[in-house]
Amino acid sequence: MTTPSSDQRPARSDRNPWNWLLLVPIVIPLITALYNADQPRLLGFPLFYWLQLAFVAVGVVCTTIVYRTGRKRGGR
Amino acid sequence: MSEHITEIVVFTILFLVVSGMGFVAARWRRPDDLASLHEWGLGGRKFGSWVTWFLVGGDLYTAYTFVAVPALLFGAGAMGFFALPYTIITYPLVFLVLIRLWSVSHVHNLVTPADFVRVRFGSPTLALLVAITGLVATMPYIALQLVGIEAVLKTMGVTGDLPLIIAFAILAAYTYQSGLRAPALIAFVKDSLIYLIILVAVIYIPAKLGGWGSIFDAAKAKFDATPAPGDGILLNPNNQLQYITLALGSAMALFLYPHSVTGVLAARNRGVVKRNMAALPAYSLLLGLIALLGYMAIAAGVKPITSGGKADANTVVPLLFDKMFPDWLAGVAYAAVGIGALVPAAIMSIAAANLFTRNIYREYFKPDATDAQEAAVSKIASLVVKVGAVAVILMIDPQFSIDLQLIGGVIILQTLPAVALGLFTRWFHRAGLIAGLVAGMAAGMILLYNIANPAINHAHFGGSAFPLSQLGLDTKMTIYAGFLALIVNLAVAAAGTLIARAGRLADGPDGTRPSDYTADEGDPRVHEIELSGSH
């Protein structure tokens, strides 16, 4: 498809030890034992609902950290 | 119908304004020439973080989602809430995958997932299978967007097929003219409307219904009173595995859909993709709250509209708005759902058209097609796709589209080894991948065929929850059929690879190099291809 060209840019890498942090928001929402209960309620929300909504924040924080640390390491 | 006149007027005005925007979109960031797939089908590949956020968000969270997920909670309770963990998991899961796809696609001028498979594994057969899978999975999804509009129209007392046909004709016309720029521009309006409506809904409706606590209590009372064992506002021991595997399986499948890939490839650079993976969960929060509209409908005593003796659960959200909101606000809410159907329908039809053009037309009919020819074929294919979707909805029971979409989710997951794993490893042999894909699809179909659902009077294709007891296990637990099928797929692909290697079967050439997967905007090779534009 493309003809190989001889450009050899300084190799960019996606390697970053912080990438492991991505596992946190993948694994935690899959452990139903953590949240499959009615009590304690928060603002009338059973645990099942408010805790899973709170996991959204966990996902955002972890992904943002991975993005920020990855950027410092030479990638974009 | 007359008591809905305010709603109909507001709905119509907003719908027409947005359609006007769709036509104007062709001039937005006007390219010199729209006659290439990179311009028409990928919006010039120059979308920044905000546009991509609206576009991908508007693409993934569809009108059908807004209508069907609350309907699921309305009917079954906690199980329907799987949509939330699903959309939380998906972004961290695909974070490192999509940036590699972005890079390799920009180095090699790829437009579809099947394009990638073609280059990576050197197998036109595997690419064709991936392309057909994408088409089959996307078509019913487009049709389902009509179900969303239909539910709204039904609630407003508008019946007959003509309004639906008109809505889709308008959609088809501006997609034809403006390509991906149209949904990208409309997505701004759609999402702003939806955010507004949901914000109002989650504050205003609970206040009128006596607070969130009493909404959940009303839902609990309803499920306790039904004889069905599987419902309730919490999961039970038998459906937890289904909840987990459905969330995980759906999360893995989401970015294998061609329309999701289209949104990602239209991004300007890797940073835009990464930033969006961090920012898109804002929609998940919205989705979680939207899901709870189902419980609000229970607390408000909404009874779904029945037609032909069957209750249409998809009408519960529109009915809730009708009951709780002043007429004008209900009209805005309906417009949000209606416009919410147009954005994904446009992107999906563009993605399906791109698949046809790149992986069938160019591969098998006209290998030397020029950019302008590709764009022309895609534009016509997008029309055909939409006409097909309308025909399916009008002529066949909408339940059939829902069944097809269910099957679509299971089969698109079967492209995971070739597309997603293929981005990281070239270990699999093309013959193994083909065998795995076919085996996974067969397994998925057999599993789905054997799922009965008495509630909708289906002996087969009654849902995605496969009872493990059918495999001889002594349990009432269920598991997501797609997940089992994927395990079969991976096992066959691995075994096939080992056998093919042992038999010294020729493998396809890999057209990519390791550095292709980390290339970014500004790199010589990425730039070079953008300028030349064609092969």
C-alpha cells in the first residue's frame, strides 16, 4: 500500500507505567459484590446506583492521569 | 392529537432548524473539494477535541439508547443499568487501542476497520468478512434510530408512516450533500438539548414525585409485586454474571462498530483521541441519569402505549415527559430525541457506505477507483442504506430490528481478534482468524437461537442472556451470549494459527511497520499521505 520511506523519526512509544492505572476503572465496575446493595442510601439513591455513578469519576480521573503522564513522556 | 399541538409545533420548528444546519454544514471549514472519502466520509480528518467529543458522543449515545435503556429499567430493573458500567469500562479499555488504530490508519490511508485488517494480515477474504460483519451489525442499528423517532411521534398522537419517511428523507439529503460534517455540526445542538432536558428532568421530576427515595421505593414495590423472578432494583445471584459479561462484552464491542471508528479517525491527532477518552465519560453520567427515567416513569404511574395488543415499552420516556413537563418543554424533549436519532443514523450510514466502497467496491469491482469515484459511490451507498433502514422498519415488525441489533452486537464482537488484537500482535495466522471469526459467529447464532423469552413471546432470539443450564451446568445463572461466542472464536483462532503454522500454510504479508502504530500528526509519513490524498 505505502512505499516504505527512509524517515526515521525519534521513536515514539506508548509505554508508560501509569498505563496500568487504566485497569482500575475496567475492573472495579465489574465487581458486583462492591455495589449490589440498597443500603447505605445517598440522597435517596440506593448504593447500587450512586456508587456506580461515582465510578464515572474514577474512570475520568484514571484516564486523565494516564493521558497527562503519557504526554510528558514525549508522546502527545 | 389536538392536545399535543404545542409539542408538535415546537418539535417541528427545532427539527427544521437542525435540518437547515445539516445542509449548511457542507460549507463549514470548507474544503477545496468534497469529492474524496477523507473529506466527505471523514470530514477532512481535521476535527479537534471539542468537535470530536460532540461527534463521538452524539454517535455512541443514540436516540435508541435514550428510549430503550430507561424502557429496560422500567421493565426489568437493575439489569438494565448495565449500560452504565458498560460505558465506564469502554474508554479505559480502548484508550491504548484507538491511538494505535488512529496512527496506522493515518500512515496507510485507512478509512474502515476492514481496511486495517486488509493491510495487516494481507487477506482480502478476512477483510471482506470483517466488512460484511460491520455492515450486518450497522444496518439494524440505523433502523433502530427510527424506532426512537417513532416512539416520540406515537406519543404526540402522530401516526402513519409519512412523518417517518419525511424525517429520513431530509436526513438522507443532507448527509448526501455534507457528509460527516453534517452530523458533526448537528451534534452540538442535539447534545446541548439533551443535556438541558436531562438536567431539568433529574431536578424537576423527582421534586414533583416526592424525591429520589420514593422513586426507588415505587420501583421496588412494582418489581416485588410481579411474579417474574429476574427483576428488582438490585441484581440477584442468577443475573450477576450476565450483568458483568454483558457490560464487558458491550464495552469491547462498542469501538469495533464501524461508526465508532469513523468518529475516532476523523480526529486531528492522537492527543484529540486521548483527551476524548478522558472526557467522553461525561456522557456516561448522563446515560446513568437517563436510565433512571425508567424508574421515574414507574413512580409517575406511566402506562406504555399499546398497539395491536402489545405494550410498547419504548414509549415510557416520551409519556413521562408528556405527563410531567409543560407542553413546550415536552416538545423540546421530543425534538432532542428526534434529533438524537439523526446524528447517529447519519454517521452509521456514512460508516456503512465507506465499508461498502472501500472493502467491496474498490476491492472487488474497481481496484483503480479514484478519490472522486469513491466519494460518489459512498454517497449513493449511504442513500441505499437509509432507504433499506426505512423499509425494514415500515415493512417488518420493529421487534425484528431489535432482534437483529442484538445479533449485531454479538457478531461485531467476533471481529475483535482481527481488529483489536491485530493492532497489538501479528501472532495470529490469517487462516486461524478466519476460522475463529466463522466459528464465533456460528456459536453466537446458535446460542442466541436457543434463548427463549416468554415475555415477548419469542421461542428463539429472545435476548442475550444465555442460561448456563443449557450447557449442562446445574445453575440458574445466565451469561452474555456474545461473550461465550468470543471465547469460542479466540480458542479456534489460536488453535487454527498453531495448525496453520505446523502445516506451513502461507500467511499473508504484513503491510505495516511497528513505528506506524505510534505515528502522529506532523510526522513526515502521516503528512505525506494527507497531502497526496490517494494511492
